[in-house]
Amino acid sequence: MSFKFKSMQVTICVFAALKTYFNNEFVMEMDSEFSITQLKEKLIELNPMAEPVMMRCRFAISDSFVSPDYVLNHEERICVIPPSSGG
């Protein structure tokens, strides 16, 4: 059985350069049927200075990367992972 929420909460975890723009972990409330693309847009709206990094980030849920059209579920934990360089 599945339930639809009029609004839902998700936990956002950010890493590396994104910690400059956001708290390490925070909760967002949003409408149901919210995609990763919409989440990215909302995060940029919250802090426009983060846009250059956000446009290159990948998103993961339950240790797996998800596509931009993935629709979020209530109480999910989303990891926002910026690009990294190694050497």
C-alpha cells in the first residue's frame, strides 16, 4: 500500500565544496511529486552562489546514484555529491 503526502520532508546531505553554501545536513519540506531536477532548482534558489557547483553535482539515495527525473519519496535521505578531483 502506498500513501501520497500533500507535503513531504526529505533530508539533504551535502559534501565538499557545497558545505560552503549549505549546512552539512538539513531537512527540506516540499510538495509531493518532486524530482531531482526540481530539487536542484530549489537548492539553487535557496543559494544562487551555489549554482556553478550544483550544476555539476550527482544525487544519490540509499548509496545509489539516481537520474534527474527520479521522483523523491517522503523521508528519503538525498546525498548531493559535487565533482571531485584526484591526483
